[in-house]
Amino acid sequence: MGKVGRKNSLRAMSEAYDVGVTHFDVARSYGFGEAESVLGKFVKGRRDKLTIASKFGVVPPNLSISKRLAMPVARLASDMFPQLKGKLKKKSGELLAEKRFDLKYAQKCLDESLMQLKTDYIDIYLIHEPDLIFLENELELQGFMESAVSVGKIKSWGNAFKTPENYLKSSKLAGDFAQFEGNFITYSRCAEIVRNAKNRIVTRPFIGGSEFQNEFLKIINKSNEVKKLYENSQFNIGDISLCLSARLAGDEGSVVCSMFLSQHIQRNSRVLSDIYLNNEMQILLDSLTEILGDNS
């Protein structure tokens, strides 16, 4: 409900579910506060067959009616004029800069999320981008989360870190899950998370930027052996990046990425269900992690 509207969101989730995707990640702030309601519509009749992760902490902006009506126009303009995407992304970031972690707000967000998602429980509830510089009530939040588990409003909880460095700053926070950015740019900085976090959810496998391919090739070119393996393989950069994130997630973890085009949904599903297990891919990943700094 930010750059993608309701119709395309529902279509994408349905296609993903049909090819085996059963974990869906959302937050109270996503889509300027409207994303959970779209997911709630999608999960009807499927709730016991999938898991939902939602978050609180980042405050969704209170958009006026005129701004909400203008959002479809902004999406269309962004598609027609790619140079606008950077400006719109920056503006969205400014609107989502406020954070709140007080107990009153946490309870309000949980109740609102349950209502919007049209469910009695959330499988994984996450503190959204916590940082101990701003978070002074971690023990109270822990008590709130455990209480929500005991009454069945959530199944488990954890923290969604913006960067691996935020994990280090907030390492004394409790919780069952750690969600963090894991890709070939952040790989070497994820060692402590991989070592300590039992349940891992890895985000942004494609690093979310236009420099994705250039940055990858810089790393590949550091080793003639890895460069040769890559050039002789059947895999593209996206395949390798997604598989690298899967390694960081571990056998019991999940990889979360934003995907709305049918070809991306089909390809990414095939990568994690088939290509990741390919022996050639594993050899390539072994060699790549030597360059990046193996933190297995």
C-alpha cells in the first residue's frame, strides 16, 4: 500500500502462496498503516496454513484524505518517471522517522494489528527497529510480550533490527526471533547474530538499491576463482544473493523480500526450493563466503 496498491498486493500474495510461500511479513507502519488490512483480507480461509510476522515501534503517519487519494497518482507517476522514485522514497522515510516503544502504544498497536489482520493471534510479533539509545523500558516490553504470549495474542516475539550493528547495540534485548538485513554487503557483520540468534529472519537479500549489481561484481572480481565459478555457472546474481541470505537464515529460518512481479515470485520460489540445494550453488557459496568472511 505504499508503492504497490491493494489489487496488485492481493494478486502477488496469492501467486506467492500458490508456489509455496507461507510466511508473510508486515508492520503497523507499512503502507502508511494500511498494509495489515490487505494481508488480513488475503489470509481469510488460509490462516492455519501460514505464518504472519508483524511489528510495532515505527509510527505510521496520519495521512490526510487528500494525501491518501493522491497515492495512486504518485504510484503511476513513479512508474512513468523512474527519476521520481528516489524522491518519493526519501519522503516516505521522512514520514516514518518517528518511533514509540512505550507500553500504552505497544498495546494499542497489537490490538490494532489483530483487528486489521482479522486474526486472533500473530505468529511472530517484533519490536520494530529497536535501539537502546531510544529504548529505556526493555524489561517492561519483555513483560508485555510474555503476557501477550500467555493470553494467546501472539505465539512468539523478537526484534526486527534495521542493521546488524543495531543488533550489537541492542543485544541485551530478549525475544525468540532476530530479524535483520542479511546480504553480500552486510554478510561479514552478521557473525554475532548467526552465532547467537536461534531463530533468524533475514531481510533485503537484494540490498534494495540500483547499485546491487555493481556492488556484487566488485566482490566477485576480488577472486579469480570465484569469478570463474560465477561466469561458468547457470545462476544469476539474484539467485546467488538469495541463496546467501538463506545461509544466514539457517535451516529453520526465513528469508523475506519484497516481490510483486510474477516472474520474480516464480523465480525466487524456485531458487529457495530447488537451486539452493544444488551442489554447484553450494560450492559457489562456499567460495564466496571466504571472500566475505565466513560466519557459519
